[in-house]
Amino acid sequence: MVSKNIVIVVLFSSLIIVSLALSRYSPENDSFTGLCVYSSGSFSVLYNGSTSVAVGEKLELGNVYKVEGRLRITHRGFWIDVSSVFPANATFPLERVEGAYWHSNGPVLLTPSRHRLAYPINVSKGELVVLKGLSYGSKFYPLKVKELGYLEEPKDGMPYLLEGVVLYGGNPVTLWNGSEEFRVYLPHGVKLKPGLRVWVLGVVRLYSIITLYVDSSEDIEVLGSTDKRPIKLAEIGEIGTGECLVTERTSRYLRLNCTSLKLYGFSARVGDTLRFEALRRKSSLLCLNCSVAKPREELPNGICNFDKGNFAKISGKVSWVKIYRNGFGIANVTNGTCSVLLKISSRLGISLTENESVTAYGFFTTYRGRPAFEVHSGDDVCFGRYC
């Protein structure tokens, strides 16, 4: 009996609410102002933040209208038989939301949570905006837009516009903005060469290194090559230029006599003089345009110019050779009145004999107080018929 009374009260209350809603409008001259949140064919829906009303007119999505006519209730909600409709100002409260405009399977607002927008807005992708409008269903319908520009510092989950120089290619690439490195994941098929200065727009993820995810090639702009400066003046992200001597060669890099930085991306022999343009990275150089300006064979014979620690080329004849039990040996190389002891490590894989001509590229040192010469590789010594 109590349950039946409750049902009767609820039904009676509903009738009162509907009657009050209808009593707000006269039968001949009802009116309603709302934002168009749906439009298809000759059917549209207006919404004012609390009530939605359907009209039999094709209206523009995102515009505010005032309609007049006869309001009635159908099984699907409020419907107004239109006698007139015209654009109007919003007389209802608007919601406010702030974030960055983005595109991800349609327009969204990143706060950094993703809020789907009902339609695009006329601002640049990634720009910060304040939107005023209404939420309807799963989307936000912007009515007023205020632009705030781009973020000045990276923020997790938000778009960031970065200008930098490509230090390392591939995907991801590494960009240098003048003070720190950024890891940037590029869209499929997009490549950026080291040494290029670029703009990129992507969504930030704050890991151990700041990471950007770029989802469109349209969010990348190549500005040109980075600046060139002499190698001793070049800073990270600039191209260092010079003409220097190769003092060490490995399978991965070269060492030069004009910088402490290792040079990657080019192969030459110890003693060759390189003319180069190389990208300055944190602790290395990457060859962008390198060539041998002078082969090592053109170096002068420095056997008479002993200077401990200096790189040189020596040429002469072997006057005597001594090999110790551990495999290490020395050869006395003479040229006229000048001589030097050539240190022969077993790892060099060479053997010299008396009266044999020899040319070596390496550094002056000492052996038991006497002038000596040391090489890093067997490739830096030629002897006999090979010279």
C-alpha cells in the first residue's frame, strides 16, 4: 500500500513539473534560446545548458538561435513548431575550460586530459586557449575563444613548440634547443638530417629526457642548416669547420690535432690532413662534409725535429733491431746524422730488418732517456718495398 502511494506521488509530481514547464510558454508565442548542438537535414537541436529543444529547421552547428512558435512535449522530449528563428546572443550561463587546441582523430582540447570538441576552432594547432561554451553528450561546443599563445616551458601531456638543431638522426631524433637535448619521435616516413635547424610541434612526455611525439609532417618545418664557425669556436648545435691532422684512427672515429673531440662519420689515415665541416655535439663531432686535403705522404720528414709529444712523420733506414723476450722490440732508424728509436709493440704485427727503409706516422716520446717514436697501429708503418 505504501509503495502504491509513493508511485502515485511521483507521477503526480511529474505531471506538475511538465505543467509548470508548459505554463512558461503561451500556446501561440513560445520562445527558446539555445546553442545549436545538432543539425542534420531539416532537423536541429538547441541546448541552453539544462534543456534541449528540437526544431524542424536546418541550423548552423555552434551558433546561438532564438526560436519562436508553439512548444510541445513528444515522447522524445521538447519540440517547438517554429514560426520564426533568428540568430541571438547567449542568455544562458556558459562553461569555461582552458587548455591547448589539438587534433587527434578530430579536434580536441588538451588540459592535459583530452576533451573532444564538436567542431574545429580558428586557432593554430598547439596554441593555448580559453573556451566558453556548453558540454553536450561527450563533446564540448565552443562558443567563445580567447587565444593565449604557446607554452613557454614543456609540460607533461601538453603540446610544445620546439626550435632546435638535429644532433642525431633516425627516429627518434635528438634536438638541441641551445641548453638541453630533446628526444623527438617523428611520423612514419619522415626523416631529418643532422645539422638541420627545425621547428617541431608535439605532445610532451617528461621522462629522463624530455620527449615529444609529433603526429603529422605538417607539424615540422625545416628552417635551414645551423650556423658554421671555426672548430675552436663552435658550440653544441653548430657546424665546426677546419683543416686538421688525423692523429689517431679507430674503426669508429678519428682524433684530430685541433680538437679533443672525436670525429665520427669519416675514415682517413693517421697523418692525413682533413678539410671538414662537422656538427658539434656534446662530446663528439659528426662529419657532414669531409675530405682529405693533403695525404700523409706529403708530410715532411721530421726525424731531425724531435719534440716530445708531437705528431710527426719519420723516414729513414734501420741500422739495428733488438727484440726482447716479451715480444717488444726497438729499431734504430737513421737519416743522415739524425736517428730515433722506433718502438715496436708485438700488437703491431710487424718485423723490421737491418738496412730496411721505413716510414712511420706517430708521436715522439722517449725510451730509457733517448729520443724515440711510437705508433698506434701497424697500418701507420710502412717498410721495405711497401714504402
